Amino acid sequence: MEYDIFRDELALKYPAYGHALWVPSPGGLYLSVQVGDVGFIREGKFIRLFNVLLPRDHPSHENFGVPEYHDPLQLKITKHIFPIELNPNNFCSRGVTLLSDQDGINAMEPGPAQTVFSCSRKQGALLSIPVPAQREDTVARGDFAKCITKHIDVWFAFARELGLGVTRMEDIILVTGRDLARSWTNVVFLENQGGEQVSFSVQVTGTSDVQWQVSLEDVRGATVNNGPSGKSLPRDQCIFVRGFRVTRFLRIIPRLRGAAEPTWDLDESDYDKRLISTPCETDVRSSCNVPQHLFEIIKYQDPLRTLLNYLGQHAPECDMALVHDDDLRYIDVASLENLRRNAVSGNLQNSTLEIWSSLCEWFRS
């Protein structure tokens, strides 16, 4: 699907940006994606459930509510958000080439700018933002990591009770960073038959007035998804989202606790429960061991799910895995592609040594 190809191609080229959303609009369900949001991604859209930093009675929790026993996450620092402004840019995956840029998207001059792109690979993706976007990330990553490992069981049960079709624990995301734009154009190049090309124009006035012009005659072998046009556009379109995900593996259960308990209060002796985590700035330990499903590998699979699947199969001493979108920066792109390609054919042996070597080297550093 378009949203899978879009996510995959940009993740491999720009792993530090996180998960690229095919549909950045909040769709009227919430105002915009914020640090601390808990939700999931479906068909390229982020669905927000609640925010761990906000109280139970916050107006933004009116739609879905909050889990039972919800208490806002108390951080050790008051100011934890690091903001950065992103300049207008064309994010092109490998094989996507800018053929013509009359006036240029970065020129910021009055009048429409005509831009033409082509794709030389089998598939490709393009994200174009014509005006500055805003990036925000929390510096309290350690507290966020501990929060999701402590509460993931309650959050997962809450999402399932809402009847939203969330069936995998690792689908739940705790947002630690996001990039908001005023407008955008997303392009996916599908099967390469030769001559794939996209042309569009955009007129920008100031930093918040955007007018897109895209004709079907200018689109060959691609799918285009346009963002909003208009004046004084709000900055509420989430083009990239970054966060933690957790899953559990099917292991022998050393200890069984009551399923109705909201949290797990363990003795110090219980802190040897095994959690594997790609390196971060904190030591996070699992709070319980609950059997969970094994992974189903599909052709277009979230890169983080591919990594979780790998950890589950090749770290038998671990009962739980914690990963973050930033973790993809430390894995060789060719190794990750090889892993996913062999996963589709059921042959993981051809790629395990490459990616495991990469992970081990990272752990030692």
C-alpha cells in the first residue's frame, strides 16, 4: 500500500526523522500530535488515545478517555522539550531525483514554483514541505522509556477495550518527538515501468500561505497525496513521529500476577526480569512477564516491527523488548533491507549475522 511504501522508503533514507505519515492531518480527532501522546498508526494516520503528561480531566481526553489508574507522568525536569525549526525541503528516497525546479521550493519567492521529480528504482517516495516546519523532542527519554515499560499492559488493554482494532502490543507508541508542518505533498512511486514522473507547483506567500497545483496529467506511475492549501494555515500536520514501542515474547513464565492489577509492585529480587533494549540513556527493566503472541512477518512491515521480530528470535534470554525510532540510525541500511527481504521468503539465516553483528557492535560502544 502507498502508506507502507512511503514509510519504508523514507525510513531507510532518513532514519533519524522517525515514522513518516502518509496522512499527517489529525482529522478532527485531536488538535495535533504532541510529545507524550499514546496512540497507534493505521494506514499512515496517527490515532491519538491520550497523553501521559496531561491529567485525567484534560479537555483533549474527552474523546477516548484515559486508562484506569491514569496519573500524569512526573518528570524530573520542568523544561524537557527541545524545539528545532525545519527549513522548506524535499525529502527524496533513494532513486528519486529532482529534474526541474523552476524558482525552487527553497526560493520563497512570489509566484508558483514548478517542480518535477522522477524515480529510477522499483519504488520510491517523496515528501515536500514548502514552508518551515517545527520539530520537538523530549530530552527526558529515560523517564519515557520507564513509563511505557511500566504501563504497556494497561495501555494495550485500554486500546483493545475501545474496540479500535489494536491487536498487537507493539502497535502502541509513546511519542517522544514529532515534526509539525502547515502543508505538504506526499508522493509514492509504485512499480517502475519506465517514465515514472511527478510534476506539481506550489505558490508560497510568507510562511503560512500555501497554494498547491497538481494535475493528473502530470502524474505518471505514482500516487500523490496533497496537504491543505489556503491562507494562515495552522501548524498541525504531523509529517514525522518518533517514539518508543514495547513487546513481550512467549517465554516460560517465572511468576504469575493477577491480571486485574493496574501495576506490578515487585521486590528487588524481581528486578532481574529480562528486558532487551536498543541502547538509550537509561537502564530500564521489565516489571512482569506475560506471554504474548509471536510475530507475523508481512511484506511491508514497519521497520521497528522487523527489529522487534529479530530481537525476539535471536535474544532467547529476554522476555521483553524496547525499541525507539532512533534505533534505526545505528543499523546498516543494506542489512535491514536484507533482513526484511529474507523475512518475506522465510529465510532469516542469510541476514542474521549481518544485523546481529551490527547490534552487538552498537551495544559494546
